[in-house]
Amino acid sequence: MLTLPDYPWNALAPYLARAAEHPDGAVNLSIGTPVDPTPEIIMQALREGANAPGYPTTHGTSEVREAIAHWYERRRDVRGLDARDVMPTVGSKELVAWLPLLLGLGAGDLVVRPTVAYPTYGIGAQLAGADSVAADSLVELSEADRARVKLVWVNSPGNPTGIIRGATELKALVDDARSLGAVVASDECYAELGWGQHESDVPSVLHASVSGGNLDDLLSVYSLSKQSNLAGYRAAFVAGAPNLMPALINNRKHAGMIVPAPVQSAMVAALGDDEHVKAQKDTYRARREALVPAINAFGLRIEDSVGGLYLWCTADEDCWVTMGRLAELGIVAGPGAFYGTAGEEFVRIALTASDERIASAVQRLNAAA
């Protein structure tokens, strides 16, 4: 029997219960699930693709793969991506969890994940029977561990920290990984959500400044959940690594990992329309600008958080103490301990609540200050 850790979010139950006692109700800023409507242009494409009696292909329709390749060129400045080297996935978490197994990793192999990171990177290694270690650079590893590295995860903008890795830093990581014969998988699902000086400066691992024009062993993972409010569609994709993609496609065929045909139709519409993405980002921008001063007034210091959907905050105390203080105000955050030992004095505050709930949180934080 495979034994995995308890799902971490179950530990929030007492904080959710305490927050629910607030007279104005709870403001849940923990998990970060989108709450705004799915754009009509996407829902219409889903309806038009609903007559789908046959099995869809694992590799995806030519239309969705061309749309993905064009999106990388238009939005990420990735030139020359072949539509054969992209594939839709059943959300990005599915790929994160199963990629080590799909790549053939096993006992003795090492997966490297960021120091503060989404827990599923480590779970993926465990599913494959491989080991995992937290490090933001391969130079941090011992020579013995470097010899075992087979997969390196990078996440930019990072969840939960909001860190953005520049092209120079990414290239150094890629060059080092390649010297070890390791694959680099870049989780880029918040790439449209850079803030301030990073407004449109979030490089992809597939960009020529990082890849050197060679996409072998480089995978970019992306999700439409955040930019298009499609979390319920499970609409995502992976691109790059022409030397690996045929085997990934074949292995996923055997496992029956297929994105439903109507969802593939919706993805084409979502990838071809930039206006709804801009509108959603402006909505998140307004919520972010409202929350930041209120969080500071409450006594939390915001670190990094230059990209993505979260504010990474600390009061230099155990995260569960901060969680309790917020719950007294009817506010639920995400405990930094979920993301590794380096996050134990942080909480993650999501921008994914309605304008009304964000305004209520702001009022409560300011009143407490």
C-alpha cells in the first residue's frame, strides 16, 4: 500500500471553524482557487465542442497544439516551438505529480525542488520511488547528490513566495543541470502575473536567453486556471524537450491521461484571446493594492511577492501563531510550514476572493491595527 503524507490542507479545519465565527463571516485567503467568472468566449467554445462522441487524443488536437505554440511566441517570446512538442494535460498538478514516473525515475534518483515550494514536487518523487531534496541552486548539493540528480523543478513566479527568476539565473541552473544530464521542468503557471518592474518580465525556460536555442531536456509547464479562471476545466499543457516529448506522449497514452475534447476546444479560445487575461490581471491588481497596506498595518512584513497570486508575509513568529491571530479576525491564510521548513515563520495570503470579501479583510486588518 502506497503511504503518502496526510493532505496538508486538512490541518486548516480549526482555523476555518474559528474564522467562521466572525459576525461578518470568514474571509478565506488560503488555498487560492479562482472565484471570478469563466469568460463567456471560453464557455461558448466549450459548448460548441460538446458534441464529442469519440475518444480525444492524448497528444491533443492540431488546433490546440498550434494555439499553444502561438501563445508561447506571442506571450512568452519563445520562437520556433514546434507544435509536435506540446501536449495538453489534465491540469498542471497532474503533470507535476506524475512527471518523475513518466520520465522513468526510481530508486536512487534525485528530484530537486525549490527551498520553499509547492508540496506536489516532493510527492511526485515519492510516487516514483525516487528521493527529493530542497535547493534553489545545484551548487548547494554535495557531489554525491549531484551525481544522482535526474529532474530539477523551478517555479517562477514562485508559489508561495512570488519570487521571479531572471534569465541569467535560469540559464545558470539549466547549464548546471545539463552538465549532470538532468531534465529541468519549469512550472510557469503564474507567468502572466508579474507586478511592478516585473509586469511583463517573466522569462520562460524555453526562451533563447535561457535555453541557448536548444530545448532538449527543458520542459515548460503552464496552466490556464489562473489567467483564465479555468481551474474547474483542468486545462493546462507542457511544452519543449523534443528529445523527451514522444516518450511522454506514449507513456501518457498507456495511462489514459487525456484532456476531454470540449476542454481542448475551450483552451483554443482561451489561448487566442488576450483581453480577458488583461481584465483578470487588473482585477487581481486592485485586490493586491488594497491588501498590501492593510497587511503592513497589521504588522506583517511582505517579502518577495513580485509575481503570482499570493502575498508572502511574516511577523517573525511561528506561522501557526499568525494563523491564529488572523483567524480571530475571521481571516484564513495558508501556513508557510506547508511549503518547507524555510517557510515556517510565514503565511501565504491569496488574492483569490471576491472584491467584497477582500474589502472586508482590509477593514478587519485596519481595525485590528
